[in-house]
Amino acid sequence: MSKKTLLDVIFASDKRKNVLLILKNSPKEMEALLKSLKTTRQALLPQMRILEDHHLITRLSDVYKLTTIGELIADEMIPLLYTVNVLDHDIDFWGERDLEFIPPELLDRIHELGEYEINEPSISNIHELNKEFTETSATSSKMCAVTTIFHPNFMDLFALWTQNRTEITMVISEELFQKLKEDYLREFQELLDDNYIRFYLYDKPFNFVYFALNDECILMTMLTKEGWYDNKELISLSSTALEWGRSLFAHYLKDSRPITEI
């Protein structure tokens, strides 16, 4: 009789999958596994035998631990499962987005977004920046953004943030740069003269609306695959999301040049 494939062994049973994840931390006695999995010995033993038969776990007396192969599998499982959890939170949202703006090495780390929310502001709030992001930026030491748009109240927001000594770094598109020079010349010059604000120009194509991060959260608005802006925004307050966001910002900053004069 042929054995199951490893994919079947790992993912066709939640019990087997969870045993591998639990044992990744340390060897466990059967009673500890039963308690963690909230199951019975009779229900778990057949699954343990399958894991043993496929050389993923080994047993000494009543203590189970991962084999070398089991450790290798468990190490690879965790980022995959985290990625699935992130995407599964709202698979339609992700399936409809244009994700080309995320470099491959960061797309591989998309699981770092952790827990997040998808918001769709009402029509009456469509021209206002996310309230949570606005408030946390006012108490942050730094705020960074890469953007193709400026909200109508950007001068008030910048005044609030710099008053609290928040250091602001903005990477803007060529199109936005031209718009600021043409429609907001005086205001733009005031921002350039502010010691707490730095502007950079990214003159390559943009295929997203904006993303921004401060000390506490990351905020992103992406385009759909058809190139439409549907006003949905992603916000995450997890520490891993912030680290991911810093890497994404650094990716765009390194290919940008400082704007020191108009």
C-alpha cells in the first residue's frame, strides 16, 4: 500500500498539521498534546502514527518530538500558513488588487502584515485621511509616506504633525510634484522650508495610490487590477507590519532623489 503524499499528511488533517506546529516549539508529552488540541487519545493516536510512518515525528516513551525532516517541514509551514491567514482574511480584496508595486522579496513576506482591517470610508469622509492614522501620526516621532495624491487638508495635517515635532518624509510621484508646483506653489514651498519635512521625487511609474506608516500603524490604498481607485484602505497596527512597511518605504526611497527647491 502506497503512502500518502507529504502534502496530504500535513494539510489533509488539522490535527496532524497542528501537532507539527506545536512540536516545533519543543517536545511534548501526549497529555500536553491532548490538552493543546482539545481532543482524546483515541482520536489523536491514529494521526500520530501517520506522522511517525512518514518520518515527521519520533517518540521516546510518551514524549514526541520532530525529526530533522519534521523540523524542516514545520519551518516552511509557518510562513505559508501565516500568508494564507493574511490573504484569507479578505481574499476578494487581495484578488482584486494590483500587487505589482510590492517587490518580490516583500511579497514573500506579506504574512508579516498580521492582523489588519479593510476600511471603506463613506462618501462624506472620502476626502479625509484615516482618523486613526492621523491621530497616531500626531504622537509619533516619524511619519513616512509614498504617495500619488495629497488630501485637501494636507496643510492642516502637516502643521499638526510638525507642531508635535513629528519628522515627515514624503516620496511623491512626478505627476503629484507637477501638481503641487502648479496649484499649491506657496504651500509647497512652505513645506520644503520646514525643518521637520523632507520631500523626495520618485520619477518611475506608480501603480498604487499611497502607503504611509508612523510609529504605530501602516496604511495602504491600492489600485484594482483594472487600474481603478475604489477607496478601500488597509490598516494594520502589528509590529511585524510596521517592519514590513519600513522595508517597502526603503525600497522606494532608495530610487528617489531629494527635492530641495522648486
